[in-house]
Amino acid sequence: MEINKLNSIQQFFTLIGCDFQCYDIGRNIRPLDKQKLAEFEQTQLPCPTPFLQHTWLAILFWPVNSAGNTDNQHSPAAHFVWFIKLPLDEQARLNLAARDDFLKRLYDALNQYLLAIKNSDKSQLHTLESAMKDNPYGFQPKQEQMTNFHALAQKHLRLPPSHYYEPAQAWFAGDNQFSYWEELGFQGLADFATRLDESYPQGTAESTAPLSNEQLLIDTLAQMPVPPFLALSHCLENHPISATLSQAIYQRAEYELTHNTDPQSLASFCAAAIRATSQSQSAHQPARFILQILESPAGRDIEVLAAVSGRCWQSLKQYEVLILWLEVLVKTEHGQGAFNAILADLMFIPGMREPVLQAFRSPERSGQLSQAIGAFFSSLKQTEGHL
């Protein structure tokens, strides 16, 4: 087989006889279909969720046989993963120079692989898996992100969850009256959040019939201790959740707003609730909930404000939410620096620049917000002057 040029990631995996699934893991973990990946590679589409002016991808790949079936489908050893970070241009599209350099490196790896196959070296798929370790575009995700990705990948490949999953299920079913939460493994929470559609066959004290994991969670939320919910929110943010589950989370948050007298604990819970419902399938609930939070003392916390823009930016396309968020952001104790950094990050997300600029021009904006906006644009000019 002679290869003169490599044009895409998909072509690479076709040539080595592998299928693959790509995930965008910049802000949370979302599957990226092959057509959108191809369009992104050709700079026809911007990165949907850029972070720090890069796209952050996880590519899970596995060998297929001549019939198109996965070899050793139920063996974790048959699957490999790359974590790739690629720079973006000012429009959040793939940097062309980086794209070409990355494809060249893939081309070199492909040639080494084909040479090894010619020499009957069967270990080369494992060698390809480690190709990103010495690659400037490879990176190692944080442990929390790795844990969530592992849970999602196991589910996608129809592989069993970790051994932490069943104890987590039992805990949510109330087997220990929701005590001993310190013993819950984070991997178990990630597996549970990934498998909300699965059932707990043993039933609960209230019902002997099997209940879905989602229903177990809904039934637990009212009495769930705060610490495990904070951990669970970092798992739920990676999955679309139903309007019913979203509503249950909002109801618990409303309880915290009226009963939690610790400002820091309350702010942490509200930020967690925002993250947990960031992929809610409800069209209107998230925006209404965010408005409620922003109108409360907890809304002034920088963690809450960053959770809104970093996870629920779609809700900020609504003028009422955006203008209130800006007014609260400008009043935080973190000052102009935090305002500039959070705004710059938000405006880099495709589709957010125009709504923000329209809010900047609003005649309803306060004098303090107007001054902060002016300072924000001044900082951008200074930055551009040093480039």
C-alpha cells in the first residue's frame, strides 16, 4: 500500500483498519460525529466548544476485521485512545498550519505502522496508541476528566462499567439511608451518571419493581448530602439530562437558596446545579433557573458566574439573562481582571460574540458596566498591540 498524502483523521483510521469515535472534551464531554469532524478539519466549521483558544479532542479507536466488525469487541485491551489539543484561529476554526503539521505527523506514524505490518509486527496498534505521548499536540487530561471519559467510552463500546458502579447504584437506592457517602468512588458516580437509562433490579424500600438510575437519582435529590452532589455534578455535566431530572435538581437548589445559611456552601451548590443541568433537554428551564440564581446572593459568587458562561452559555443568548449576568459580573470583588478574562472566553465561543456586543450597546446598562466595557476593549487593544 502506497500513501502519498494524508488528508484527514478519518482517512488515517481507515488506512490502519480501525473504526473510531471522536469526543469534544474542551468544556464537557460531547460526542462529535464524523461528518462534523471532517468539516472542522477542513475549516468549514468552527470548534463548537473552544477552551483556551484550542480544541480538545479524545479519539477512541479500535480495530475492525474484513467484515467490518470490531475484533475482540468485549475486551478493553482492543481499544485505544488519543487525547489531542489543536490551536484555533480568531474565529475558532482550526489553525491551518497546525492542521497540516498534525496530519504530517500522522502520515509519518502511518508509514511506520505500514512498515511494521509488512514485517509482520502485530504490536503496532499499541505503538500507535502511544504516538501522542511524544507529539506536541497530545495532552494528558485531568484525572476527573479521564474518569468521566472512561465511563462514557465503556458505555459507548457496550463494555461493563467499573466495579464501583454497583455500590453507587445501591447508595442511590438508599441501601445505607444515604450515609457513608465518603466511601463512594468518583468512578462509580461517573458510571452512574453515564448509565441513567439502566435499571436497579433490586428495587427500593418504596418499590420492589426495578427503577431506572434516573428515577433513583430523582428520588434521592431531596435528601442527598451536599458533598456527593457536588461531585456528581462534574459527571452529569457531560450528559444530556431530561427535563424531569433537571426540575428535580432545580427544586433542590431552591431549597438550598432558602435554607442554606453558609454563603460559600450555597454558592458551591448553585454552581454545581448549573453544571449538572448544562445539557438539560428542557428548552426554557435552564434560563429561568439561572435568572433565579443571579437574583440571589449566591449569584455574585465568581464560581457561579463562571459556571454560567463556561457551561450554560446557550442561556446567555437570551438578552434578559445576559444583561443581568453582566451586571452581576461587573460587581464581583475580583474586579476588572476577572471581567475581562471571563468575557474574552465567552466571546470566543461560536455564536456568542454578537449577543454580547448587542448587550454592550444596551441603553439599560449601568454606568459601572459601561466603564467596565470600555476598560475591556482597552485591554484588547493593548493585547493586540503586543502581538
